[in-house]
Amino acid sequence: MHRRTLLISAVFGLLAACGRRKKLKALPAGSVVLAFGDSVTHGTGAAPGEDWPSRLAALTGWNIVNAGVPGDTAEAGKARLGPLLEEHRPALVIVEIGGNDFLRRRAASAVLEDIRQIVRTAKASGAQVVLVAVPELSLLAALAQKPGDSPIYRQLGEEEGVPVIESVFSDILSHAEWRADQIHPNAEGYRRMAAGIEAALKEIGLR
């Protein structure tokens, strides 16, 4: 309980400035939301139905489409977003992507521009957009088991005017009992990830 309280408090603090700058329009139950990402959005490391989009749907009452593809990159993801937006016409797109780009040692500047295109494509469809920050690949952080968000997400949030949910994913990966391996949460980790995302969405007015 203490760790959960600290996690939610951290989310509130990190989102405070962004929330003051830009509040989003609240979404009622039944709204279509697209969770766009990689294996972490897909739910790798846990059983079906234990992924964070499914758990977030249960918390919010939204109709969340899980568009997570294991192994996907921001570079490749740009091409598949358009058809998903056309098919589902979501009111909100939650973007969690970039981890596989980091693992492949792509330049952070290139990953930033790919995610920027994803954000702009989603916004052009009329959807609201929220970014989930992904840990930066770091040998030191891996050895210390203290992963930290890549700074490109905060930069993108500021430049594109979209909220960024910081520290939630990184915090989960810093606790061995909440992860299935070094880069994926387990069932409990996904539960906490959904709770942290929901707390952040409340802070920016979506809930």
C-alpha cells in the first residue's frame, strides 16, 4: 500500500505542470480508446486479460482497443497507426512505444521524430493523445535496477502540447516482484501500471 501511495503521489507531482498547461476533455464510459504500443501494451509477461489496457478498461468503463504489437518500434509503428484510427475512430490514443527502438540502439533523436509523427497523426484524426514515458536504455540503470524515463517523452510533451505519464513504467521495472523479466511487467506490474495511468488521467481531466 505504501509503495502504491508513493507511485500515485509521484504521478501527480510529475503531471502537475503539464496538467496546468493543458487539461483534456473528460471521456464518458463507453468511449473508444486506442492503446497503441509494443509488447508492454500487448501484455507480454502476463496472461490474457491481465494487460494494462484491459485493466484500465475495467477501471474506466472505456472500450479500450489493445493495439500493442510485440517487437514493434516507433519507426515501424507509424505505418500501422492510420488504418487503426480509421477503423476505430478513438476519442483518445494512449501511446506507449519506443522501447524496442532503444534496444536496437537507434538514436534518441530519430526515435523522438518517429513518435512525434505518431502523435501528430493521432491528433490529426481528432483524437486526444497521451504519451506513456518509456525507460531509457542504460547499462548503469540496468545494473542498479533503477530505470529512468527517456527525456524524449517530456520533450515531446512540451513541444507537441500533449500530456506525458512519467515514472509509472520505470517505477514498475525497478521492482523485481512486479516484472516478468527485465523489460516486461508481470500481472501485478500491469495492474499497478493501469492504476498509475488512471491516476494520471484523472489529474489531467480525462477521468
